[in-house]
Amino acid sequence: RNMSSAGPEGRKKMRECDGLIDSLVYYIQGAIADHEPNDKATENCVCILHNLSYQLEIELPESYAQSIYMQRRNISSNDKTPGCFGTRSRKVKEKQQDTPLPEEKSNPRGVESLWHSTLIRIYLSLIAKSTRNYTQEASLGALQNLTAGTGPMPFAVARTVVLKANGLPSIQTMLHVSHPTVKKTAVSLLRNLSRNTSLQSDIAREVLPDLVSILPESVPESDIVCETTASICYTLFNLTQSSSHNARLLLSADGLPKIITISMNDSNMFSKASRAASVLLYSLWSHTDLHSAYKK
């Protein structure tokens, strides 16, 4: 567990170690099957997998990069920007949002297991069944890592979490736990998921009222609560930016007074939370059909 957080080279060596990832997954599966999701060894295993999933999209070997990122031709050379795997077009990135991964292998081995739907479902199961905060946080964090990029892998994982594995209810529960880092990681995962436009209506319907309910009444003073508040605001920004319906949902959940208060707090006017709330307010005002409702 300590070694898995030793940096890029350490992660690379551990991912390449024959049988290591398979053994960790096997152990966790057994613990869940035996109804023992709270033992220390399971916590250690999931924390290692969490660390090994960090920066995974960037650090994948070239052989995986080529199979996941389909080469596209006829791209204007004027619109190219450096990406994780060399020069890729912004237009390609936009198209890749709904590009599924190649067909999943029924028996993944090694590093392939890290983004496979089997492990995604294991993480969601641990989130639902474990009562250990570190296990919950590591499971949420692994999913956060896997959904953090802009290529087809993060978006495919996001679709698996929301649509195929019905993971939103488990994540929703974590928004209301008392442990601040578990809550923060759950919100960060939802922020990543909310970037996928095809999932926004499902996310808004299931968790937008919960996100509003855990917004503080004023700008928080502790760093971790401030970061969580900022992350909530950016998640709400993603969900409402292109949807007047979702903006109305935020309004009906009494979110506007909280957001205004957070944005206007003079003593923290340069805080992450205040800036995020201001960005959200600016975006909400772009829905001109809601102006009269806002004013009321």
C-alpha cells in the first residue's frame, strides 16, 4: 500500500508485476462473497488499486493507448493540441466523449482489470456494503481516478457507473456521511461524471437535490469543506449549463439563496468556494426563461 503511492515509476512497476493486480481483485471478490467487506486486508487491497488507477489514462503503455484511442484521419493540422498520447485534435476529443471502449474481455488480466466493468462493480459494492471510511474513500477515489480524463476510457467508465451498474444510489448515500474526506471524494466523482453530457439528466434527477442539500449556508472556513463546496458548485454548473430544466430543478431545491450567500461572502471573496459559486450564478443567469423565477 505504501509502495503503490511512491510515484509514476512505482505505479508502472507494480502494474507490470505479473499476477499482482489479479490477486488483489481476487481477494476483494472473496471478501465481498464472504460478507466481510470491512476487514483490514480488503481496505489495503482497494487502497493499492486506488493508487494504481491514478493517472492511468496518461500512463498506459502505448499498446493499450493504440487500442483505446482509435486513429482518425482528415484532421486539420491547425486545430491540433498536445494530448496525453501525442498530438490529438480538440474535435476528436469531443467526438470521443461517447466513443465506447473496445469490447471488454471476459477474463481481463493485469492492468486491463483496472478499468474493467467487473472492478467498477466491485468498487460500487464496497461503497454500498463497507462501513470502513478508508475503504469507502479508496473505492470512490478509484472511480474518481478512472473518470478524470477526457478520452474514451473515462467516459466509458462513467457510463458504466451511471447506466450499466446503477451506481448513483450508492454514491448518493456517501454525500450524507459525516466523514469529510469521504464526502469530498464522492462529490469529486460526481463532478467527473457530470462532464458527460449524455449522463447529465440522470445525474441531475437522482442527486442534484442532494448536492444542494449539503451546500453550506455560508462560505465554510475549513479547507476540506471549502474544496467540497467548490466541487459541488462546479458539478451543479455542469448539470445546469445546457439545461434549463436542471436549472429549474436547482431553483426548486432552494439552492439559489445558498449559492448567492457563498458567492458574496466578503471575508472569503477569493476562496475557491466563492469563485465557484459566482461562476455557477453567471451560468444560471444565461437561462433567460428563468429570470422572472430567479427574481421572485
